[in-house]
Amino acid sequence: MQVTTVAELVPVLQTAIGPVILISGVGLLIVTMTNRLGRIIDRVRLLSAELPQAGLARAAKIVPQIHIFCRRARLIRLAITLVSMSALSAAILIILLFFTAWLQLETAWIIGTLFVICMGSLIGGLIVFIHDINRSLAALKLELAADGIEELPDDTEGR
């Protein structure tokens, strides 16, 4: 049986709109990740431009940094892909929820599977993002070591 009145359509829309909040949050994550990727790319461009004029000692410090930034860029790209897949899955889920409720179809297994894909992609993207944050600390330690600073200061001292 299909929904024929606006009064019957409102609960259907309410059911389908729930995952929209997820898409908003995921969108903010994507903005954060793309900004981070842009900063990495800008930093690699600066280091690459410095490389031809650098002496051997300085070049030996720049090249490992570039390699770390390139690995981090790939991590961020993977995180953006996974989180984007989560948003795409949520959008498909919204459409499926709407039509399932509207047409009164029994597609619980499809909805459940799509939800698991959505959450799995989001979790995977966040794990990769956390890994990138750890890699950024490795890059910072490498830069500090190049400047003669052997250890990061502990930020908990004096609190």
C-alpha cells in the first residue's frame, strides 16, 4: 500500500531524515581532512622549491621530510575516500528509508547492511585520520632533530 496523503507522508519523511545529521557531521570531517591535505601539499611544495638551492646537508634533511609528507598525503586521501563513502552510504540510506517506508517494503537486511557500510567507512576513515596525526608528530620530530632538538617538550609539565 502506498502513502496517499500528506499526513501519511510526514512520518515517512521523519524516518528518512534522521541520517541527514550524520551527513552534516561527515561533511565537517571532510572539510577538516581536505584542509589538512592542502596544508601537506603546500608544505611539500615549499620543501621541493627549497631543495634545488639546498646544500647536501640540508637536502639530506629535506628529502626524508618530503617522504613523510607524501605518505601522510596518501593517508589523508584514504581517510577522505572512506569518510566520503560513509556520506554516500548515508545518502543512499536516506533514499532507501524513504522509499521503504513510503511503499511499505520489507528491506531490513538492505537497510542494516547499508548502515554497517556507512559506519564501517566512517570508523575506517577516522582510524586512518588518527594514524595521520601520529605521522605528523613523526614529521615534527624529524624537523626538530634537524634543528638539533632531540625530544619534544612534554606539554603536561607545569600544569
